[in-house]
Amino acid sequence: MFRLTRAEIEALNRSQNATGSQKHRDPRFPPYAFTEHGAIMAATVLNSRRAVEMSIYVVRAFVQLREMLASNKELT
């Protein structure tokens, strides 16, 4: 887990799909983000049905991102 930089926050804030409601964010503190391994580790601690579903969703998203990066030389 790590904190996002100001530039990363600005890039995410341009996407309505990537960020939640403005009222839930405190602009004084940059949000945390998880690496792929961090997301998997968090999923092992959370054991509700919804947490399991979301952890599978997140891991699949990381896999798709890795495949996309591997198939596009400009992105790598």
C-alpha cells in the first residue's frame, strides 16, 4: 500500500470511473492505493462473500493490465 502523488490524483480525478464521490475525499490527504500483491494480501484478511468477490475482481483487473502492457510495446 502506498500514497498517490498529486499528479496521480489529478489524473484519477479526471476519470469518474476511477474515483468515488467528492464528499468522501479529504483533499488534505492523498489517498492510498494497493499494489497487486497488497490487494491479494488484503483479500486474505477479509473473508466476507462481498470481499472475496471484490478481491477476485481486482486480481483479474491486474491480470488484464499486465496482459495489455505485455502486448503493447509503447506502454512498456
